[in-house]
Amino acid sequence: MKNCLSLPSLLTAALAVSAATSALAADPIKVGLALDISGPFATGGGETRDAMNLAIKLLDNKLGGYPAEFIQADTAGSPDQAKQAVDRMIQQNRISLFSGPTPSNVALAVGPSLFAAKVPYITSNPGPSQYAGAQCNPYFFGLSYQNDTWDETVGQHATDQGYKTAFIIAPNYPAGRDHLTGFKRTFKGTVSSEVYSKVGQLDYAAELAQVRAQKPAALYFFLPGAMGINFIKQFVASGLSKDTVLLTTPASSDEDTIAAVGEPMLGLFSGSQWSHDLPNAANQKFVAEFRKAYNRYPTFYAAQAYDAILAMDAAVRDVKGNVADKPALLKALKAANFQSVRGAFKYDNNNFPIQDYYLRVVGKTADGRITNKTVATPLKAHRDAYHDQCRMK
Amino acid sequence: MTPTLFIEQMLNGLGYGFMLFLLAAGLTLIFGIMDVMNLAHGSLFMSGAYVAAHVHTRTGSFLVGVVAAIAVVIVLALVLEVLMFRKLYARDHLAQVLATFGVILVADDVVKMIWGAAPLMASAPAALAGPVELLPGLLYPSYRLVILAAGVAVAVGLYLLVNHTRIGMLVRAGASNRRMAEFMGVRVGQVFSLVFLLGAALAALAGALMGPLTAVQVGMGEEILIPSLVVLVIGGIGSIRGAFVAAMVVGMVDTVGRAFVPMALKAFLSPTLVSDLAPAIAGLATYALMALVLAFKPAGLFPARG
């Protein structure tokens, strides 16, 4: 009888001991990275992965000096697939920090599981208006930008230029609606048409025929990744560029798009909180390291992804590796005690940045390279339009 | 709506119709004559697009890319025909659907292994990057005109081949009554192989031409396979003429749905609602058309089997 009882109790004791020792031996801090390696947002996903891997390498696989493990998964740009991957990261891998998705619909799909499990989500790109306003959450950090703000920058520029009419187009998903709302907020001319195309649509013949019929002064488009690459090519191939000025966001004007489109992009304006030519030291180091590692210039996706890892690194250092202390971890993340590649910023009440936004234009450098140049700062210490709808203080 | 807008949208519809025709012509021949349901036809289309984009970037010549795509896909089709289809001819449609669906899965993964999951950005040849002025005020992308021309050329070529050559006669005989043709001494096996390779070549051509308009990516074959099957059903199985007419009609209906339905709805609905509704209506229109045709002509518009 005694023997029968002792076996399970021994096992329990052994388990308890092993659990205690593994906690003492400092398990690596686990970080979930859900990336869009394939699908309609693959160009952004690839840049995000490369920049995160660079930051991880520079930090020697550590966060704040403590060993870390980075669990990567492909979301294929699909909210369903991303949610499954993130649920697995939460339940099986027991992640303590999260980042990675490129599109807003994926960010909105994975948020609830992460917030329920008290895993801070430091965004490397999307800043959906939902998370900036009524659905703001202490576990979401809009480290990059709020979706509308890029477009408020360009809308301001279009107003300053005195463009009378604008045709505006975006994919029909949460970020698309945010971006066009942002443009309309600061553009004082007439919006001749507001078109929402299908996510992943690559043939814009039908939409460009409408542009030709309306002859707007400006054509504003938010079409990330391959969508924008095709759109610009088809816009130029349709011979519309002589009557209509093309305005956009970094999602269709950065190095990835330039590599695919080239010359036709000269003169393309966009608004962003970052550009590779910003003179601050952190940015110069990042651009140099990225070029050394990948032999190309980084995009804003890369800059933001690099920042996301640095933000985690700083927070883990501030809490001395004790990521289980959630209030302390949130406080450390919000303090953002690191040198961002965009320069100085601080978090607003809704965990979205208060920062400057620059106007950039695609031009040629002295040595003939096509790239972006920062030309103005239309919005200074800008707060997003949703911060007062957020109940966080 | 201005006349130029209308003409431009109609040209877009024709362009899409010709692409569907290139695929559906191959499908209808294979299904009509060989009685084989080939779902892998979309994979041949995808392979054509990838090979063309790859060779175009390597050599800098678009034409070499297209020729290479057709050549490589013909070889692939030959391998498929010898290794798999010859064993499938005698089996029922379910076995054929399962086997060719398997080919889709394998093809998608092989393409991912070679080129990665991210889409390739194929470009049109530099000489065709600009527009051409068709009418005063109507500039049209020259590359799309080339696609239209290629579509017309293939349609005429197929018409001559099928209706005015001996091979074409054998093909038609096989399509309308395979057993009778066999009794009359036609070597149906050889006609089968020829038709299969011809269909593959057309799919490769369509893929190579479509690449620069969209993006070359995994799954592009399945995306276009479904409307091609609709064309096949509307046109009547085994009929090139049916495939042509149906492809044009489906191309037009799709464009009208995509271009004019949103404009009509915009008058009284919000832009986000329009973009949710319009594609659904455009998508439905094609299937409604199919249902209508099937209700009155169950064998399609121009059935090959009388």
C-alpha cells in the first residue's frame, strides 16, 4: 500500500523540483513574432523579418542582457492564420512579448488573445484607429504611427499646394479606411471619388479608367506592397501622369517599391515619421548596419521593426529581466527608454506616439540613385485624432 | 459616363476575356476530346508565368521569356501526360479530379521551393511601358493592346487549325464522338497527346502574358481556373467556338460588374459599402449568367457533342 502511494507523490515532488529549478535557471524570455512572409503583405513582412533578425543579431540574441528566444511564424497576411499562430505562441510557447504583423486587420485579429493573456504587443507597423481610440488597451503599444497620421501629412501638403480635386483609393480593410479618413481630415479640396478596391487586387485598369474620366488634380493612393507597385506601373502605362499628381504613403514609395518600379516614381510625395536620411545617430547606425547586412537600403517597415526589438530590449533591461511583473513591464515599455531611429518621441495617453511627420519626395541623388529625400516637416509633435476617445490616462 | 470611359472599360473586358479564352480553349479541348477533367491546368498557367518572369529578368528579353515559358511548360506537360494522364484516361472523373488536384498542391509547393512564397514582380517590356493614343483623349496602355492582339491571333489560329486542317478534323471527330472516330481508324492516343500539349502551351502563353499585369504568385492558377471552368460550362464542353464566345461574354460581364456597378451604386451608398457590395454583385453576375445558360441550354451554348 505504501509503495502504491509513494510513486505518484515522488513524481509530484520531482515535477515541483524541476519546475522550481528551471525558473531559477532563467528560462529565455520568449518573444512571438508573427510575420507576413507570404501573401499580399509579403514585401513588408520580408523587410520586418530582416530588420528584426538584424536587431536580434546586434543584441546577441538577448533582450536587456538576458537570454531571449524569438519564435517566428508566417501569417500569410491572413487574420485567421495569424490568430491560430498567435494562440499557439501564447499557449505552447508562453511568450512574454509580441510583435510582427504588417496589416491592420491581422493586428486587430490577434490583439484580443494577446491582451487577454497579458502579453504586450509592440507594433512594428499597423496603428489601427480602433486601438488608438475606443478599443485602446494598456497592452498595445502603437510604437510606429497611427494609420491616419501619414495621410494627414500628405493631405496637408495637398491643401498647401492648392490642389482643387483629388481621387482617393485604398484597399477595403481597416487600414485602408483609416488612411483615406486621415487624408480627408486635412485635405481642403474636393474628393472627386473615394474608391475601395479588393485587398490583393493587382489589376487597376477599371479604376484608372475612372481617373481618366474625372481628371483630378491629385491622385492619392494607399496600396501597400505589390498592390502599389502594380498601381504605379499601370498609372504610368495609362499616360495619366501628365494631368494628375500622384501622392501616397511610405507603403508605396519606399525602397521596396523603388526597386520594383524605378524611374516612373520620380517626384512621388509621401508622408512619414521616418526616412533613411534622418540625421540622428541611432538612424545612421541602423541604416549602415542594415546596408552592411543586406546590401540594400532599409524601408520604413525595417526601421519600425528594428525599433520594436530595441523597445523590447530597453523594457526588459529596465525590469531587470523580470517580465512576469506585468505592471512594471508596461511601465518600462511606456517609458520607451531607447534611442529610436526616427528621433525623439513620447507616448500619448493611448500608447501611440506624439511625434513629427516629414514630407518626403522620390528623387535622384548625385550618383544617380533613386531614393527618398526629406523636404519638410508639415506636422510637428503631432497627436493622432483618436487619443481623446481612449479612456486610458 | 463619357464615351472614352466606356470604350476603355470595354477594352479591359476584352483583354480579360482573351486571357480566359487562352485557358478555357485548352481546358475545353482536353475535357471535350479526352474526357479528362484537368484541374492542374491552372498550375501550368502558373508555371508559365514563373518561367517567363524568371527568364525575362535573367535575359532582359520579354520575348525569350515567353518562348521559354511555352517550351518549359510543354516539357512539363509531356512528363505529366506520360507519367499520369495516360493512366487516368480510363478512370472515372472523381479519380481524375483527385489526381489533378494533387498536382496543384505539389506544383504550388515546388514553386514555393524554387522561388519562395513572396510574389515575383514581373514587368512588361520597356518598349511597351507607355500608353498609345487610340482616340483623342483615350490613351491606352500599349502592353494591354499587345495582349488583345495576341488573343486575337491565337483565336484565329485555333479556328484555322480546328476547322481547316486534317488534324483539326480529327480533333473535332474525337470531340463529337470518340468511339466512332476510333472505329474509323483515328489514332486517338496521338491526337490526345497533341491536344494536351497544345492546351498546355496556351496556358503557358496566358501565364506569361498575364504576369506583368498582375503579380506572379503561388495560387494564381487556382484563381483563374474557376472563371475558366465557368467559361467552359457556358460555352459547351469541347467547343472552341463556345469557349471563345463564352470567354468574351464572361470578360464583359466581369468588367461591367467591376467598373459600372460601383459607379451606379455610389449614387446612393457609402464608398465602403459599395466596395463590399460591388465585387459580390460582379461575382454573382457571372454565375447568374451560367445558371441562365444552363437552364435554357443544358449542354452550353455550342455543345460539341450533338
